[in-house]
Amino acid sequence: MSNTPKPDFKLCIIIPCYNHGREISGYLPIVAAHGIPIIVIDDGSAEEEAQQIEAACRATGATYLRCDRNKGKWQAVKVGTTYAKEAGFTHMLQCDADGQHDASVIPAFAQTAKEHPQAIICGTPIYGDDIPKARLKGRCISNFFAKWETAGACTIDTMCGFRLYPIAALAKTLAAKSITNGMPGDIETLVHLFWCGYEIIAKGVRVIYPEGARSNFHMLRDNLRISWAHTKLCTAALLCPWRLFKTRKVTYIDDSPTG
């Protein structure tokens, strides 16, 4: 057994945000209640929205970073990853700003990451009846292709924006691979992590779609981008099939709250 000490576990929460001032104002206090440092990256929101986002950060003690213009969710995640790494954090939980993810599971995700510090902890959506049917169908199609791209290893939702990453692993992947700045970045990052052989652990997280909620997902534009992302990933899998032998099966930990 190695006597090398494990690095300290230092977790932060990364929230990319674009024009979700109202939503994050309600969601941020719930997340902040867990006492974990929060970094909000404003991806070039409109001025009024940006003021709401910054005010919510001040009220909860979250760090506020603002990009000069909108470049896409994953460009914001990249900015947050760099900041977190330079600040000395070892792990980051990325969640969306629209408040759809149940923040009560944050302690359970953190505990799993402490026990498996080299693993990526992926949220597996637990949907209610409020999920738009078109959105659900689109995710099923995307998940089908991701499963094909990983030789059957990826059996989880590839678009869930609730994941806990070891920062070193994520930063290495972002530096080495061309990850799309927009919505497809969730898919591309996860598939590349599979190809690199990282341990993937799945845990349930409730996802809600409240009436009147705003979404930055544009059905035509983003579905076309997702289709193009899968085209590139499928082609890469065919041209470099040996990388599929590195993929590891997902471990499921079912400790999500019921009721």
C-alpha cells in the first residue's frame, strides 16, 4: 500500500449563467446554504440581468465573474475551471443557473467525490411529469449516440448539467480536446472523459421544469449543433477505435431521496 498522502479535498461550485437573473436569485441561496464556495460566471448577460446576477452573488457571498460577451455555456465553464484551479480547488460541482436541479443532493455528491476523488460524479436526471416531451425525446436520441460512441459504456444522460469533476482531469481534457463552447460541450466532455478511461459514477438528481421557466436551449439551433457534435464523435470513434478499449462501465450509486 502506498504511503503517499491523498491531496486535500477542496470543493467549489461552478454556475455558468446567461440571462437567468430571476432564476439564480432564487436558486443561489439554496445552493449557498450548503456552505461550499460558489463561483458564478456571467456569460455576457444583458445589463439588467447582469445586475440581478451580481446582486444575488453579493447577497450570498458567491464570487462573480463576468465575461464581456456571450460565448456559450462551456466557454463560461472553461473560465470557471481556470479560476477554480488557480484558486487551489481540487474539485468542482457544475450546476445550471435555472434552478432545475435539486440542490439537496449536493452533500451526497460531495461525499461520493471524497470517497472516489479521481471519479467524475454525473447527475442522472429523475424527471417528473413536467418535462417537455420534445426535450425528453431529444435527450434519448443523444444518449443513444453517446452509447454507440463509447462501445456501450455511456449509459447515462449526457446532457445533464449537474456534475462533479476532479479539476485536474477536466482541465487536462479541456486543454487537449476541442470542446464546443455551447450546449454540446456537456456531451463532448463526457464522451472524451470516457475515452480517457476515467471512472464515472452516476447519482440521481431530481430535475424540475416549472411553468414559466426560461431556457437558453434553442430547439433548432442547439439540436443542429448537437447533431454535428455527435457526427464528429462518431467519426472519431470509427477512425480511432482503440480508444474505446479504455472506456469503463458506469457505477450507479442509488442514494437519492425518495418521496
